[in-house]
Amino acid sequence: MTTKELSGRPDAAYWIEKLSLTRHVEGGSFCEVYRSPGLLPAGALPDSFKGDRAFSTSIYFLLEKEQFSAFHRIASDEVWHFYFGDPLCVYEIEEKGTLKVHRLGPHAGQGEVFQAVVRAGNWFASAPAEGSDYSLTGCTVAPGFDFADFALADRQTLTEQYPQHAVLIEAFTR
């Protein structure tokens, strides 16, 4: 064990190094952990997919305080997993405009959960909860993630579509 491991809680830099995390286009740091070798053919998938997809993919994902994952959407359901650190809020805007806030973390008595699901096609963003230093999470996507199915939100367009969430959209778009 390293001195950092023996001395108490590791900091974000520790996880970035140990898990070989790199910067993610939407914000934060990540590393793909798994991509299934099996493929689903495009013809067996809904039109929202732009080609064959792996059965499943999985990543580690870390956000530090004052970082956020910008609003985006993908063609698959995404299961978020809490691993370590402080609570993380995942903001999901459903197609009809309903806002769901998933609070990932270790304190079930405070409304936190270890896993949360963001449905395919919904816009979502995430950020460490107030007072958090960092959150180490993971995401499992099935059918597997591919950047061809990824859309980063345009602030003006998303605000026009969901004006009731303008403040949140302003905070979590680039």
C-alpha cells in the first residue's frame, strides 16, 4: 500500500493516476473499463443508432468540485454507479420536460443512491453536490456507447425547448 492509501481518504489526483483517467469532452475525467466484444447489428437496433454497437460498455468517471459534465444525450440507457468520494447530482430532463435529480452517494438515509438510470434520449448533466470535493462514479451503457450516438447540448436550443430549466441549462452548458 502507498502512503496515500494508508493515511486516509485518497484525493482526486490519486484516482486520476491509479485509474489512468483522462479528460472527457463533456467535462471531468474518465477511462473506458470495458467494451464487450459482442456486437449488435445496426439492423437490430432502433434508428437512433448509427451503426453496429457493442452489447455493453463501462467507464470510470470522476468530477472534481467546480467541474461539471455538460448537458448531453445518448441513444442508450445509462446506469450510473457511485464508487467513492462525495455525492454527485445527475440532472436528467425527460422528453416532456420533467426534471429528475439523481443524487449518487453513500448515504441512503439522506436520499442518496448507489445506482441511478438515465433513460435513452434524455438530456442530462452532472456535478458534485454542494460541499463535495470530488465524486468517483462509473457508467454502464447498453447497447454500448459510441460517440456517433452522442449529442452535446446547445445552450440556446435546449433553453428554448425547456425554458422552465433555463437556470440549470445555463449552469451546465458550455
